[in-house]
Amino acid sequence: MQNPRCHFLILFIQLVSIISFCHYVMLIRGADETSPVKVDVGIILDLETVVAKVMHISILLALSDYHAAASRSTIRIVPHLRDSKKDDVEAASAAIYLLKDVQVQAIFGPQLSTQTDFVIDIGNRAEVPIISPATSPSFSVKENPFFIRGALPSSSQTKAIAAIVKNYDWRQVVIIYEDSSYGTGIVPHLTDALLEINTLVSYRSVISPSANDDQIFKELYNLNTMQTRVFVVHLQPYLASRLFLKAKEAGMMSSGYAWIITDVLTSLLDSVDPSVIESSMQGVLGIKPYVPRSNELNNFTKRWRKRFRQEYPDMDPVELNVFGLWAYDSITALAKAVEKVGTTAIPKLKKADSREKLTDLDALGTSELGSLLLDSMQNLTLKPGLSGEFRIIDGELQPSPYQIVNIIGKGERSVGFYTEKDGVSYKLKMNGKTAKSNNKLGTIIWPGESTIVPRGWEIPTSGKKLRVGVPVKGGLEQFIKVEIDSKTRAVTATGFAPDVFEEIIQSLLYAVPYEYIPFPIAHSPTSQDYDDLVNKIFLQEYDAVIGDVTILASRFKYVDFTLPFSESGISAVVPVRDDERKNAWIFLKPLKSELWLTTGAFFVLIGFVVWVLEHRVNKEFRGPKREQVGMIFWFSFSTLIFAHRERVTSNLTRFVLIVWVFVVLVLTSSYTANLTSMLTLQQLQPTITDLYDLIKNGEYVGYQEGSFVKDVLKRMKFDSSKLRSYSTLEEYHDALSRGSKNGGVGAIVDELPYLRLFLNKYCRKYIMIGPTYKAAGFGFAFPKGSPLVPDVSRAILEVMEGEFMNNIIQKWFGNETDCPQKDIMAIASDSLTLDSFKGLFLIAGVSAGSALLVFLLIFLYQNREILATDDSVWQKLSAIAKVFDREKDNSNSLSEKPEANEGQTATLFVASQASPEILPDIPWQSPEIRISDGLGASPAAEGFSTTEPGSPVHETITRTTEER
């Protein structure tokens, strides 16, 4: 039997053991549930640079702030920092180490574009997100699915730079950029942005990162010999410092120059030696992403400075910049993405198949978490972030407003802002949008402590003057005359074009020294012409060309022209015809021959139609054949002077005559008016009225030596062998006087200014004929993209609107009103043509034909019994012709109950009823007893009867007709 005490002791020990075990199990389980989940994140920075150290401190503070804010979170982000040591291979090795050995789930960095290019490829293979602050625009998020841009690309600022250039109307810009992937990436984007505002990149200056001071100074000297004075600098701070020191030494930081630095250099001005800024960068404009001020940013800045001194106690104080803020916001966004994925254990990278011997890249494996993190970060917004609105869409950080600053003293001063929606403005609203009412920048102190906006270009400082080519041709000196001093060899130019040019140069707001360079245009087939003169600009032998140079599309391909300072056009001058009023046959001149023939033919036609309609019913159109033929011509031609006295009985005839008399009225009126004009007005009539008549007649044509008119004549199908060139007005006169048959020409084709000058001298001997072919006029030529073109064009408009132009025209061309007839343009033809009367003849022909057709139909119907016989066609036609030639029987049965006092009339009608043979002796054509025929003709109704309406005969006929 066991001791009860022992039994109790055993039970007590067992109970304590059970309780202890349960407590231990609960402690172990609780510890497992509250242990944090580690997420490893790689950080690759070039710690030898200031920017990398700034970002490093920001990353540490971002992780510290996240863990402090999420104290109850089970996720802990563990950073693993690696130094790339300014080496692309080191950056790639660091990425491989982090992915293979540490198995990080995301990588921030590297900051350099060349290093980022390698790391992005490794991230794509391992399917791990790469969040990089590299600014090169060459990296595409679409081509690299696991790449997330944690900074604005340099291409995003190009529109802001273009907006500044447009604000000051600069037409040319020089880009100075670094010969590296950082520098070259912005060039195409900036060039396109400037082209959109019609500004050219006149030169691209490439500076090697390893260039010494002498090489930089040589390049700046080369830039100083060019016209452009607007420079956009895209360099790293250390290289930009040396550039501006040498620019100051070369005198390029003085008044008249404009310098714009890009966002990286502007944001990192704190890393530039203050002595360089104060001595060599005064007046420079810079742009950088705008960071709104806030209490959170101020507090963070204080914490950041304190932490920086702790981490890098041996370094000089450094200021926080936008790259540090972007790094803080990027890590904060990454932490939020990790938290969004979930609190479960983070899976490791899937190892690659190790059965084969693999390289480090092949052995990386792929991340199961990477795609989840990528989805969470590709479209994410931090409101607010320390850098402002930190918004990532499709893996790209979205642009924020840009701040425009002016470097003054040891620092910078804000002068405006830029947003893509509203452009540049002086103020920015609190919501980040520009105020639309302010569309200009604030006051800017330009290089040289000048407040005057640089115009963007200057005459080169190499000591050369503007080389102005002038044509030497030995004629038409009113337009330009070039003389060379035999002793000094000095070139002087006088005339209309040089006077205008010199007046314009004097009216500019700046001095433009120039010198004339003569260009001979000799009188020979192989000599140089105006095209060769203009081409000298394209060959960079001349800086400008002035004179009587016409603006042509073909020349515009190689040079730029100003607005024209003289009207122009191409026309022809021909000799004046002798006075034709002394011509015995001038009465035939008013009508063209075809109109005369057509009119005569219609006279005969109308006469024939009237004869057909009146032959059977009108005695005056009957008789011997010769008389009938004579009647056809007599009646129709007598209507010309309305002298026809033959009476017509047919309504169809009257219809035809009404239309024809109207046609004759129009013809005679037109003939009279034209003949009167020829006999009374003293006109200068040309020998030729159309240029193409010269081709038909084989005439020679003259033109000015060296002019483009020769090419115009060839395009008009003139034979080259029929073209002759001349240089002076006297030669024009001599050639036209002799004519084509005597070694001269039939016409001179030239531009209007020359022809007007010629006609002003030889007023009544020659005349200008049309048409006038349009031309752009005379202009001054300059190189393509020359900044002088808009200023000179503006000055041309001002000069032309003033009194100066009238005075200079009077000086060189005299009073153009002295010869009032010189501008009379010959009409196309001085005789009336058939085309003007086709409508009238058509109406007359249709009316005559219609009347004739109606008559024939009625006639054939009345004699249808002849057509119904069985005779041959010839017999039928013969019978029809006999019936037509026979006078129509118009007898009518009158009343057999005459009145007592009308015995004579009654006897007449009784006799007619009793014996039809008596009818031929009765005067039926007498007006007193004419009765309407079958066609409805009634002479009495038309006023042809001489018997009074109340006479006995009239009453008897009327009563008889009513009884019928």
C-alpha cells in the first residue's frame, strides 16, 4: 500500500509539469505570431558623389518614418546598401549579389544612366522591380516592364526651356551638352521642342567630360564667332563650373548673352563652388522641378541635416535637394506597396535548375513577389509627398510644375513658373496651376547686370563685317549702280535698292556694320546670273545679297528672303501701231471676219424663210424666178436699215421677222459703237496683243541679261533661239525699233519695275500688253535661319509706310504721272467676235427653223391627198412643188342677201358665186377686201387696210363673216 503523501506528491508534480508545458507552448505560439516579416530591399548608389549621399540619408529617414508610423505592422523593410564606385561593372555585380545572395525583392538605384542600363536588364530577368532616379530619357518603361522611374527624365523639361525661348522670341539657340549618355539623351527632345516654336538649333557644342580648360576655351571661342547668343547648357555640375569660368574669361558673360541651365545643374547649384557662381554665373536662367514649401518639409530638412552630420561628420555641410526628396518618396511608395501586398511570409526567389553548371546570371532565379510589387507601384500617388504630388502612372513619375530661377549673387531668385497647360507665368496658384492672368516672367538680371532682354544674336566678334553681295551689270542704274574706287578699292552702291537697304539698316535698334562685295553679271551666254549671286550665300561666301533680286520659290530653298520692298510681275512691251483711222477699210474693222460671214449667211437664211412662208399667199413674193431671187436678198438685207416695205400676211413670217429685227438692232448698235470708238478715241494700239502671238509669228523676244525671265519664257514654250538679252533701256529701245526682221525683237518681256521705267522714258512709242504674270517682288536675301530676316522685314514695313519710300521713288524714277498713257494695257481684241453674238444667232436660227417646220407640216397636211396616191416619190414631189408654186385660192362664199344700198358689192359676190372663173380678175390683194387665210393672217387687223372701219364695204364683209 502506497503512502498517501507520496501519491499526492506525484500528482502535484504531474500537474505542475502539465501547466508548465502549456505555458511554454503558449509562449512559443505567441512569439511566432508577433515576429516581424522581413522584406529585403537593395540600394545601389555611387557613394563617391554628393547626390548619392543625399539620397542615402533620405532613404534611411524614409524607412525610419515608415517603421515608426507602422509600429504594429508585422512587415519590416531591411535595406542593403552597395556602392557602385562610379563603375558600371561594379553596379552590375552589386545587383547580382543582392539578387542571388541576399535575395532582395526590389532595388533602388543606381543613379547613373549607364549603370542603370545594366541593372534594368538584370531586374527584368529576375522579375524584380528596379526603382531608379536616373534621368536619361532613353530608358523606356514599355520596353523594360520591371523598370520604375523614380525621377523626372531630362526630356520633361524641354518644353519649359522652349517656352522661355518663345517668351523672348529668340529664333536660334546653341545647345552645349556633355558627351555622355546623360548629355546626349536630351538633345533630340530639346531640338523637337524648339522646332515646334519655329526656333532652330544653330549649333550643337559637345564637351567631353575629360576636356581640359584649353579645349573648353577653344570651343567657347568658336561659339563666340557665331551669331547666336542664346546657349542652353546641359552639363554635370563639375563640368559646368569650368565652362562658366572660361565663358567669363572669353567675355561671354556680358550684356547681350543669354544662358539657360537645365534642371540637374539648377537643382545641384549647392554643390557648385560659391565663388564660381558669384564670379561667372551671374544672370544665368535655370529651371528645376518646383517643390512647394510645407511644415513637413521644413521639419524633415532639420532632421535630414542632423542625420547627415551623424553619418558623414567629415563632410562640408550639404543642402537637401530634389533628388533626396524623390528618394524619400520612392522608398515610402515602395513600403506602401509592400504593405499592400500582404503580411504573409515573403517568399524567396525561385532557384534556377542547378543540375547544369550555371553562370551567376542564370542562377538568379525569379521573384514571386516582384510582379505583385510592380502592380502596386506602377500606378500610385502620394498626397502629399515631400517633393510635392508624387504620382506614378504606368511606371513613370509624372511631371510637376517647373520653377524658373535667376542666379544673382550667391544664390538664386525665383522669376516664374512653367506648367504644360498654361505655359510660363510669374505666379503659381496654391493648387499647382499657373495664374492665367500672368503670362510673363518677372524682372530678370541678365549677364552683365543688364535688365535689357538679349535679342539672341549679334554680329560675330571676329572683326568681320556683314558681307553684302551686290550685282554689277552695267545697266538700269536707277535700281543699283556699283562703283569701285581705283585707288582705295572701296566699293560703293547707289540706286533704289541700296538706298532702301541703308535706310533699313539705320532704322534698326542695333548697329550692323557691313561692306559691299561686287558680283559681275556679264553680257555673255556663259556669264553668271542672279541665281549664282544668291547661291553665294548658300556657299557662305556672302552674308546677304541686295539689289533688284526677285523673290523666287527656287531661291527660297537655299536662302531666306525678307518681305518684298517693291512690287513685281512679268509683262511685255511692244511697239505702238500706226494710227489706223487713216485706213480706207476701217469700216470693216469693228467686226471680225467670222462675224461678218455669219451675219451675211443669216441674212440670206432669213430671206429664204420669209419667201417660203409668203410665196403662196403674197403677190409681192411671186413673179419670175429672177425677181423672186432678188426679193429674197432684197427683203432680208433691207431689214438692216429697216427699209423693207413689202407687206407680209403670215403670222409665222411676222414671228420670224420680230426676232430677226431684234438681232439686227443689236448688231447695228454694236457695230456703230465700236466704229465710233475707233474713229473718235485716240488709243495706243499694240502691234501684238498676246504673248503667244509672238510664238505663232516666229518673232524674237528680248529679256534682261541675267534675269530669271529667260526661264519663264522657256516654260512658256518660247524657242531658245528666238530669245535675245539686253542690259540697258537704250538697248531695249533700239531692239524694238528695228523689229524681228531687222535684227531686233518684237517684244521685250521683263519685270514691271523695269518696264515702267522704260515706258516712262519712251512714253508714246511703246505700250504694255497683258496678261501680267505675278511675282513676289524684290527682296533682300540672307542665310537660312538668319535672325536678321524678321528685323529687316519689320523695318521694311515701317519704311514703306512712311514718306521715305515716296521720296526715294521720286528720286530715282521721277514723276510717274508725266506719261499718262504708259500704263494703258491693250485689250485682247479691238474687233467684235462671233463669240459675243452666238446666243443671238442661235435664237434667230431656232425661230426661223421652227416657223419653217410648222409651215411645212400644215402644207403637207392640206395636201395629204397627193401624198396618199400611188404615184412614185418623184411624181409626188413634183405635184407638191406645183401646188406650192401655185397661188393659194383664198376665195370665200359671202352672203347672198346684200343690202339695197350695196348693189355694187352684192353684184360682185353674186358673180363670184356663179362663175369661179371670174376670180382671177378680182383684185383679192386689194386692202379693202383682204380676208384672213387659213393661217390666220389678217392685214386689216394689222393696220395695212386704208378703208375706214365704218365704210359700207367693211360692214358688208363683217356681216357676211358673222353669218358664216
